[in-house]
Amino acid sequence: MLKQRIITALILAPATILAIFYLSLSSFAAIMLAVMAIGAWEWGPLMGCASKRYRVAFVSGTLILIMALWHLLTIDQLWLAPKVLLTQVNVLLWLAVVWWLLSAGLTLLYPRFSAFWSRHRSVRGVFGWLTLVPTWLAFMVLRSSEYGTDTYHGAQLLMFLFLMVWSADVGAYFVGKSIGKHKLLPNVSPGKTLEGFIGGVLCACITVLIAGYFIDWTFEQYKIVIPVTILITTISVLGDLNESMFKRQAGVKDSGSILPGHGGVLDRIDSLTATAPIYALCYSYLGW
């Protein structure tokens, strides 16, 4: 299992980095659209939809929503000025924040309120759209930042998000496996521990410190980014636990099998779905 996980990561990480830095904005948007479509397909069983017809319908709805955003909000004009988002974009990202606050409540109190949403596929479908659609938008917000003057600025910004989440995931995995004793939220995910969570946050902070050193960050920048890193890596756990809650309720172990050792696309991006909108808002308000 660990061997498969490492091999997949060694293939996936370089491919992701190349896509972030070297694809054009429209090509990157199309690739992310495809990723969200796969995620929507995998969300089907979490809704209790085994039928391909219903899963195709949900994927189609997801594609329509994202393509409508793509059409209505020109992806290279999401920023009015550096660090000033278009009002509509700002509202949509804050809508995602509201969803994740609700999700945090549902996850922390699980299974207390699961009887309601587990009986209604439409509710779980809306939850899926609130998870996937803002993620695509947040990726485009980050990637398009200052795109007209520096095509790599947004790529670097997005790469830092991935570094935070990936390093937190790695740190949590190995620390949790080696010394994890205190369960974080056993009703949702018995394998996650408090020690793993702390290890993940520390690993992410160390990674950001090292990366910042190589690009000559100032102390003032570190004063902003380190607290943001702690916030983002904490929220990343929510994304992971949120998917675990839906999988547990649906009796599903992995969202898919497309990524050997990792499961499905949702299993790989669950932390990013929670963090991307909040990270984009942090950058728009704080900058660094």
C-alpha cells in the first residue's frame, strides 16, 4: 500500500507542478474542469447513487455550473486589481466559506444530524456542488493572479497551497503512524490522531519556511504566511474529515480507484476543496 502510494505520488506531483506552471490559463482551467468532473462522478456513490444514469446527470450538472462560471466570469479578469477580487467572485468564495462552516458543524456532530441529509440525495448533491464548484473557481482565482504582468505569479501562489496541503498530509501520515495515540474524531475517521494533526501542521510550516527562504521572503512576509499556513493546514483536516463522513455514511472505503494507493480523485483533493477558497480569500485580503 505504501509502495503504491509513493509511486503514484512520484508520478502525480511532477505532472501537477508542470500543469500549474506551464499550461496556459485556459488549458489549466480545462484540466481542472476535467478533475472536478471526475470528482463529481466519484461523488455519486456518496449520494447513494449507484446508477450510472444518476451519476452522469450529477456530472453534467457540475459541468454546467462550472462552465457557466467560466462564461460569466472571464477567467483572466477575476481580479479588479492586484489583491482586489471581482465582487461576484468574492461573494462566491464567501459562500464556500459558509458551506465549510456548516460542514464543520455536521462533521463535529456526526452522526447526530446525518439522518436528515442521508435520506435526501438532492441535499447531498448540493453539498457536492458546494464542495467542487468553488474549488475550481478558487484554483482559477489563484492561477490568474497578476497573470497579465507575470504569468508565473499565480502559479507560485497556487503551488504554495499545494505544498502546504501535501506536506501536511505527509507529516500527518507518518507522525500519526509512528506515535499517534489520541483519536481526533473517531466517529468520522478512526485512523486520524491528534499527534498526526500536529505533525502535519509542523511539517507544513517547516516546508513553507524552507520554500520562503529560497525565494527571499522578508520577515514581514513570514509574519503573514506562517499564520496562514497554520490556518490552511487546520482547515485541510476538515476537508479530509468531511469526505470521510460522507464515505462512512455511504459505506464506502475509497471514493474511487483511479489513483493506486490513494483511492480516487476526491481522496486526493479532499483537503484542497476546503482550503482553496479560504486560501484565495486570505491572499486577497492579506497579500504577501
